[in-house]
Amino acid sequence: MKNIKYFMIASLMCFAGSVFAQQKTAKVNTDTAATVLSAIYDGGDIILSYNPLLPVRADSVVVNVYRKGLDGEKLVIANRKITAGKNYKFADTSLRKHPGIYQYQLKAKVDTTVVATESVWANAFAPDIRPIASVFRVTNIKGTNNIVLKWKIDNNFWIRNITVQRSRSKTGVYEPVANLGAQDTLFVDKVFDANEPFYYRLDMAGESSERVYSSTSVFVNPEFTIIPAVVGNVKAVQKNDAVVVSWSNEDEFARGYYVKKRSQNMGDFRAASGLILKNKSNQYVWKDTLSSLSTREMYQYVVVAESNSFDQSGHSDTAMVSFNYAGKTLSPPIDLRILTANDTTYHLVWSVDSLRKGEVASYQLYFKKTGEAVFRPLANGLVASNTNYVEIAKPKNGDQYKVKSVNGDLESGFSLPLTYNNAFEKEFGPKYLKAAVIDQALNIKWLKSETPAVKVYKLYRWNGRAFTLIETIPPGKDLVVTKNYVAGEVNLYQLKTVNMQNVESNGSKVLQVN
């Protein structure tokens, strides 16, 4: 075709500035409604079409064409003489291996005078090209709240910007935390909740498209220490038959508070309340009721804050109150504790008010198993007032106990409950898993447990909301092959061990397989 002129362009750089779609940028002569300069992607090349509709009469015109990219502006056609009134086409064949977004500018001269300047944007890539986050890693710098995100995006020339999104669950609502450029490959996020999961993904928006493409979601569980500030403005006053403890605190790192107390300025402060969760008003009130108070007694109270990493602040200033109440009541036992000499015989022991023990005829023990809703009297839990202990069965983790003072129809309130905590009761079985993909199936291996005796192993997989059971493995095995695995996605597994008493362990460390 005699009007088609081809030129070869050797240089390459992607142009990543803010651009519009090429079909919107071709200049149109309003008198003739004909396109003056256009650029179309065709099989890897850019085809430029120029119709020299000039504002002056001329038989021919000399054109220079420039191409602009990240490497700057380059002259790609120099002083090419063409006939006026004819449509000329040029093919840029140098961009097949160098996709990107480019701007072409054409200047037409008659003699030495520039009589027309035209420009057009060109997308030098196939319309089905999409950005893909081929590498996306999220890690927590140990002991800090810094979350490091690293990635590599194939076809990043397509991208206008990258939005880093964060959520507290894989299928929950994601919130933007950063808006980055197409060339960025690293971002450091800061979080303020420890020991809780965060999910991240990358949303990639295009230069000439409204479409947004997202990476897979990646999970991280940051572990770091948060020490909340010491609580201030603690007050304690008696109101009728109760002591009211109040305080205020605006520390953003506190998730809740504990009230501790002691009597007669003696001994250590002991927990008097459960966790009091943080509220929007930052004002807190807690009542110490008559069941745990004795008349004509002086009490001291402190408040400690607890953070999301379960670390506690130091004690607040001490608030004191002398409690006096004329109502006819019995004083409940205090300072419940469990004693054992040989790990076979257990006794629940308590302390009594020596000044008022003559008012008490007996003590009644109440018991609540782990998972039960209410306390019930223990069968052998009624003892005479000259005894301050009772033998109990070996307690399990989470079992709770209370004691009342009794004299005929008169009963005290409950003592503060004692919860038996055995941090190691469910800490058994394999802790670390290894994995390999063989023949499209996932092989998960562990070290067999020698003690305690194993009844069965159970393999769980995260479904986005909870860990669900996918495999049950006999005790003699140390390997399981599962097809419950999706390549390219984040797969999370945990192995739990069931002992001969049908107690299921807390489980192994979570195994992540992509």
C-alpha cells in the first residue's frame, strides 16, 4: 500500500502518568468531522493515522513525530515529507515486547513554519491484559506493631494506582489504608490490636478502565506488647450496703479494666472484678457488694488497665474507704484457694472473719463445672463452722467454686468465686506441622505424640469463619493426605489431639499453605 509508511523505534519505556482512554483523545476537525491523528493497537503494533487537514494551502507538508514515555520525549520520525490532502499511516513496531501507555505528538511544517500540532495517547498492549499480583507476602516484624507488605505485580503498566485494603476477617468489610503508585512494591502498616487476625489485599485500578482487580487476601496475626497507661482519678465511696469504685480513662490502648482490693492495708491486692470492657464515655463505675464486705472494715482499691495484647498497666493510685453497715448479715468466707500435696487429694480452703465466726453455724460449698451455667451445692460441701476446708475431686480447667456462711435461715452472700486454671491441661500433642504438595494432594506431617496416649488426631481447615473438621486420623499415623486444598489461595490448617479421656488439645500452630 503506497500510503503506508513504516518506521522502527528502538527505545522503550512505559509511561505511567495519569492518562485517559485513547479512543477519547484523537483530535477531530470540527469543519470536516474527520479524525486528524489517531492511534490504534493492532497485533502488538501501534498504527498511527494522520490526515493533514491544514489551516493553509500547501501541496505538501513536513512532519516530525515524537513519542513520550518514562524515558522522556524522543523524536521518532524526522522531517518526513508527505502530500497534503492524503491520509498517511505509520506502524510503530518496536513496542511488541515493551507494552505500556505512550503519547505521540505530530508537528507539521510548511517550510520552517509549524502550521499544525496534533497529539494522541496509545495503549500499547492487548485489550485482555490484566494485572496479576504474582507475589504477595504479609509479615509482622517480631515484637512490633509493624506489618510489612511486599508484592510483585505482573503487567503493572496497566495500573493507575494500588489501594491497600485491610479487614478483620477474610470475608468481612475491607477498609483502605494506603493509596500507592503503580511502581510501588512495599508498604508498612501499623496496627494497634495484638494477637488478633488481620487480612490484607491489593486493589489495582487501571489507567483507561473503570475495572478494579484484586489480589488474594493474605492473613497475619501480629504479636507484640501493648502496655496501657496507668489509670487515674480512682475514687471509692460507700453507698448504703455497697462500696462504689469509679474512675475515668481515655487511653486508646486499653480494652478493659480490673478492680483489685485488699483489707486493712495488708497483703497483696487481689482481683475483685471480672474484665470491665472499655466504653465510649470513658467513665466507669463498679460496685463491691455486701456479700464480699464486712462492717467496720477498711478496704483499699486499685484499678489496672488491660490492652489487646493482654498486658496490664501498673496499679492506679489507691482509693480507701471504711465500710460500716448496720444490717444483720453474715460475713462470707474470703480468700478461696485450692491446696494439694500429691496431685491426688485436693482441698478447697478459705479464710473467715475471726471477729464474727461465732455468728456462723456452717459453711456451704457451691460448684460449677466448665461449660455449665449455674452453681449448684456440692453433695459433701456442708461443713461445720470450726472447719475451713472441704475435700473436692480433682478439678478441671475452668471449674468454679463459691462458699456461703449459714446460720439457720440466715445466709451470707457468696464469697468471690474461685476459678481453677490449669494452663497446661490442653497443651499436649504435636505443635508443628510440615506440608508438601504431591500429585495435586496436600501431604501434612507431624511428630507422633508419645505421652499422653492418643485416641485420635483431628485435622481442621479454616473456611473463612471458623476451623472445620476435614480429616480424622488414627493414633499410629504421623501423616495425612488431603485433597481439601486449593492451590494459589491461602489455606490454613490446625491439628488437634484427642487423649484417652476424650479431652481435645488446644491444637498445633496454624499451618499456612498457599
